[in-house]
Amino acid sequence: MTKIPLQFRHNGRDVAIFVDGGTNLLVALRELIGDMTPKFGCGQGGCGTCSVLIDGELHLSCLTLAETVAGRSVETLDGMKQGPNLHPLQRAFADNFAAQCGYCTPGMLMAAKALLDRNPSPSRTEVIEAISGNICRCTGYEPIINAILAAAGGRASA
Amino acid sequence: MAVTVKTFANASEAAGALSSDRSARYLGGGTLVMRALNEGDVSISTIVRAQDQALTRIEASGPRITIGAGVTFARVLAERDLAFLHAPARSIGGPAVRNMGTVGGNLFAPNPYGDFTVALLALDATIAVQGGFGSRDIPIEEFLQGRERQAGTLVLSVSCTRPASSEAFRYRKIARIKPKGGSVITVAAHLPVSGGRIAGARIALGSMAPTQIRARAAERALEGRSLDAATIAAAAAAATEGTSPSDNALGSAWYRREIVGVHLRRLLSGQE
């Protein structure tokens, strides 16, 4: 089976890899690029922990055929921190105890970033809707919702 | 286990590739086909794609609307002229699934999915498909009845007539997880009114049979009547007729039969 050459932008950096036909973006990111931040959860679109931004839009990398991102921009959690500093969302997650086991956290942060990038001051309902495709089995969601609201402007109890 | 990916510039070439290869599947948004590959479905050896702009076109300005098969639910939600379809589009997945999943793919989504198709069935949609020998329009009911045999054809678009008012089209999905979750049952009703009486009622149900189906007995109970309490009760009582729901993790067949009339009554009475 011939390998397919694939080039795209990964967290602002151009990358070039060879993928097998049918390889999903999650496998390409983790196994071929070495970005371990998006996680494999269900492989079915039910859990959201593989969430990444493709051209700024939230997508599930495990359900994305890798070669469909050719020439596009893929953002993962690995690209979120700004130099040595955590992104405000990451800081808010830490401050609000929004991560316990941490497995959902990469997807939660990408879903939250997708929300705040287009809606900098969301309502609580909008936050709940934004992370509705992401499952967390530890926190009961409240700390995550509060963290996103806090990152959006200190309205943690809104 | 690699598969061969064939990408075409236009839909008719993709349809040709699809019809000539039984192990080929068309990749739309990926929420069905990539999932099948992740689950190790060895029946798929070829993935067919089309980068045809016609597949992502929305024509929604007139009384008859057409949505390209490759239009995502996020785009349906962004289209003000498709407001009557926002409730079903919003009931699907989380934001990522709505950014990926397409109107055409939803026609093939098995239970407990396929909610948008329930709305399209109530709206008597027409499905434009392209096979190896040209394109044709199929009524949605006929399409769904032969869904297993449609694998070799490519859905190009769906079209339907815009409901006369927001009251004339109603939709409700019952899920255990809110705001997102697979359907316990899904109910959609198109209730055109002529001279104060319902003329051409269509009730569609999801998760009440192997594919989305119409509740014909309930439709008959509504036909030619005004939407009063007695009519609504008669329609609700007839809701299970002809249904054959299954047990799954979200609900039992018994439970689905118990609640379908309740939710149809609430939908018809305009209750939350």
C-alpha cells in the first residue's frame, strides 16, 4: 500500500508526513508527529477527548481522515501555552480544579477555546452547550464550567 | 489495515466510483465512515470523496429549499432562512459533531442517530441521488425503505417545501443526556392547516423502527380536523401503530412504546 504525502500547519508550524490510506488525524498527530496532547477515547465521536481545531473550527481528530487537512491549520492543546506561560484557559482550569484524572482535559480545553475565540463572554448556558460533546467522568462538569467562565472574565458564579 | 482513498473533483465521478465497487463507501463528514474504520470494519476497502462545491450548496431563499448533501449541521444552524430546521440540527451531537456531520450522511445514520432525517421525513423531503447511470429524485420514504440498497449511490442533496409557519412544523428529541445524547425517541410533525383544519399531516418517528418511519395512524387521526384536545388524544393513542422499536442501552422497546404517545401529545399541544 503506497503512503500518501500530507502537509499541513500544526500549531503554526508546517509539517510534512506520509500516511497510510484511511489514517485518521488523531493517529497522524500522535504517532507520526509526536503530539500526544489529543487523546484516544472512544473512536466513535462520543467522548470529545480527541478534539482539535481545524482552521479554527472544533473537530474530532479520530473521525477526521488525515489527508483532508492538507494545507489547513490544525491546532491542538500542545500549541495552547504561550512560551513558558499557560494560556488563560489552562490557568483557569488549574485554579478551579477543573482537571482530576486529566483525560478529558485536552478536549475540554480545545472546546473551550473554540467557544471563547468566537464568543469572548459566553453565558453559562453557552458554555454548557460548547462542552456538550466532551465527556468528563471525574469532575461533574461544574468546575470545568466555572473555569471557562472564569477565563472568560471572572464570572465563575454566574 | 489501510484503505484506498479516491478523491474526485465532481460528484458524478465519485458516484461512478461508488457504484462500481461494492466495498467502497462515500466519506462525508466522517462521523459514520471513520467511526466504522476505527471499529475495524473490514467491509470497507475504498473510501470515495468528492470536492464538489455543488454538494455544499444551500438554496433557501424560496418556498422550496435545497440543501447539499455535504452541508454540515453547523452550517444549517448558521443559515437564518433554515430556521425551521434549527431545532433538529441543534439536537445532534456536540459542536464538533455538528461541524463535521452532514445532512446527507444523516440519512444513513442508524438508531439512535438520524434525527435530522426524522425532520426531513415529516417534511416529505425529496432525495436527489446519483448512481452509475445518472441522477434521479427519490421520495424520502422510498429512500429510507431501501436504505441498505442505496450504498452504491451518492446522495447529492435533499429538498423540501418550507412549512407555512413555525407552528406548522414541530420537532422534539427525547435524550437521557442533555443537551446532547442519542435518541430515546425522536418525533417530528408537519401540520399544514387549511381553513382551520389539518390537511396533509405527517408525523415521523425516530428510534421506533429499524429506520425512521411515519406514524400513519396518528396522521389519519389528525387529518381534516382542528388541533383540539380530542384530536390530539386520538393521535397520541394511535402513535405506536405500525412501530417496531428495539431495546438498546438508552431505552427498552417497551419504554419507547409507552412514551411515544405522551411525547406526541405534548408536541401537538405545544407543551414544553
